[in-house]
Amino acid sequence: WQEPTFFAWVLQIMLSEMGNVPVTIETNDKASFYDPVMNWDYAKKSYDYDALRAANEAPQNNCDGVEGPCAHVMSEIWPGQRQVWKDAEQEGLIEPVGNNGRTASYYWYIPKFVAQEDPSLTVSYGLGGEQNRRKLAQRFKRPFSWEQYCQQISSDQCQTPDETALRP
């Protein structure tokens, strides 16, 4: 996900510029909002509690010179991690987890004509359960890639725009 990285950059700016606290963001390499090349990659681990342990065990909690990942903040933890974060709280590794003001939601998007034809598909209840499997399979079938569409459906292999494959 890119959003946690962007949020980490906001924290980095606030801490660096308002609090005069030097900050690096660690994924696979040390990264920084201020890097002119924007050198960053997705982390190898989703929730790196070992990096938090390394920071807690480092002399004066300073990550300078620590070999391997070292972190003081994990800005996003999803509810599926509840037991892990409870264990980390009991261990004294982290402070009690709190809300940072953001909320997360999952959304389901369908074309308007599909919603008009079958309003039960506009909510997740219309998607779940054995009773809806056949309806979903008939409605959505197997998705096509653009390549499959151009090769199998388009009359001229998408060389000219049609109502589905419109290129600017």
C-alpha cells in the first residue's frame, strides 16, 4: 500500500521540521521524503515488530549504527493484528494502541447499469453466501483482460475505439 508511506512522510515532515527530530523511513532501504530520487520500496514485512524491538534495545533508543531494521513508530496496524499488538503491549514493546484519527473502509464499485438491474449487488450482503454464488457467476462470469478483449471480442483488435475500448 502506498498510503502508509505517504502518512509516514507526513510524520517525517512534522517531526523533522517542527520537532527538529531526525527521521528516516525504513522499508527495504532507508528512505526519506527529502530524497531527490524518492528512493523507496515496499517493506519486506508488513508489521515489523522486530524493528521496534531493535530500537528499544539500542543504546539510548538510537537506531544509528543498528544493523538491520530499526524503528520507533508503526503508523498503521489493522485489526487483524489485534492479538499481536496486545502481546506487544504486555511485553512493554509498544504503548497501548490508539487511533490516529484515520478510518479505513473497503468499497465495492459496480457500473450504474448493474446496480439498476440488480440493487442487491450494491451492498455486501448481496455478494455473500451460497445462495448468491450462482447469481454472481452468471452476472460477472470470468473477467477478461484487455488483451483478451482485443483478441476475442473487438472486431479490429482494438485498432479503433469502440464503446468499451476508448483510447484518448
